[in-house]
Amino acid sequence: MFADRDRLHIAIQKSGRLSDDSRNLLKKAGLRVQNGKNRLTARVENFPIDLMFVRDDDIPTFVNDGVCEFGIVGENVLEEFALGRERVKIETVCKLGFGRCSLKLAAPVGRDFPGPAALAGERIATSYPRITRAWLERQGVDARVVEMTGAVELAPKLGIANYICDLVSTGQTLEENNLRPVADVLDSEAVLIRASRDFPAEVETVSDNLLTRIDGVLASTG
Ligand code: PRT
Ligand code: ZN
């Protein structure tokens, strides 16, 4: 299918927090997408563009490996991907103003936290081990990072770790689990990313047109 080198491919999240906003942005930019929520790909009717619906964690890989020219993903996922690689062939085109959240370090309510130095020798559970390790390094603290793929907020209750480093938007999940944010690790929102390579001339033209249209949408929504 990807022998189709004269078409432009955009990877977006299949289902999750970024899906609706990603689809709406492309729709507002004038792309008419054939309905196919349960499919892996969809053709855009009025442009030589194909959409690929994937897990958000796979989006940087698709763009980096040249499968897709563009993608829409959270900065948190992009950063975690980039920190694991020596050479990343991805550029951030622009911030998109949705999917805002922060990766925060959180501690059980009642646990004293005078500052990052208190983390020395502690265990921190997270789904973002590379970002967390890089932050700890910047703080000059030696702590153990325990990787979990989900339910990170349960780690202190389960005795897996005293601290967690997890995404927060409203703060409700932390509160429900008797945790409180103690440090900001990374602020994030959805970004448009592009593969840092030259595209064939026809694809570059489609790409320019797409970016102009997305700029227009972002300018009109502020
Ligand atoms: O299936 P797939 O892998 O594609 O999806 P996913 O489950 O990994 O991701 P998804 O859909 O939950 O999130 C996609 C992206 O949305 C994230 O990578 C972030 O960039 C962004 N985002 C924005 C968030 C949140 N806000 C958010 N609140 N991602 C996750 N959360 C979770 C957080 O992990 C915690 O469990 O929501 C909970 C906290 O929310 P509050 O409101 O209680 O603070
Ligand atoms: Zn994911």
C-alpha cells in the first residue's frame, strides 16, 4: 500500500483522547475523510492524502521510519520516543492547542516533600521512564525508575513505589488516589510532526497546501 509514493500519509490516534480533536482539525482544514472509524486507514476524498489510525505510541515510529509524512501526537509521547534514540528524523511543525496535560511527580498526601533531593534512593513508578530519568539527572538525584504501562496511580497503594510520575490534566485521578503533585516534569500538548526528509515534488505540494490550511484553522481558533 505504501508503494503509493505520490500520496501523503498522516498518522493520527485511532481512539483515545486525541482522536476527535485530530479528526476535527483535519476536517476544518477541508479534508473530506471517508468514514471508517474501525479501519486502519482512510482515504481523503478531495486530496491525495491517506490517514492511518494507530495507537498514539506508534505515531513517532511511523513518521520516523518514513511510513507517514505527518503525524499528530502528544509532546509527552514524542519526547519519550526521542530520548530513546540517537538520531530522530522528526520535526515538530506546530503546537495544536489540544491534548494539554502535564507530566508530574506525585507523592502520597501526608508524605513530606522538601524537594527533589528527597527522592534519593526512592522508587518512582511511571509509563515515561526516559523522561523521568532525564529529569532526575537534571535534578542530580539518583532514584530508581519502575516502568508501568498503566494504573501508575495505584503504585504507592500497592507498595511498588512511594512516588509516581504521571500525566495530569484536572488532577482528579491524583486526588482520588490520595496523591498530590509535588513537581512539574513536562508540560505537553498535541503537536503536528513531520518526517525530516525531502518528499517527492507532488507530495511536497500537497504538504504545503495542508500546512497552509492547518495554519488557517489554528489562526481562526486562536
Ligand atoms: O490506545 P492508545 O495507546 O492510542 O491511547 P493511550 O491510552 O495511550 O492514550 P490516551 O488516549 O489516554 O491519551 C493520549 C494523549 O492525550 C496522551 O499521550 C497525552 O498527550 C494526552 N492527554 C491529555 C492525556 C491526559 N490529558 C490525561 N489526563 N493522557 C492521559 N491522561 C490520563 C493520565 O494518564 C491519568 O490516568 O488521565 C488521568 C489523569 O487525568 P485527570 O484529569 O484525572 O488529571
Ligand atoms: Zn498510548
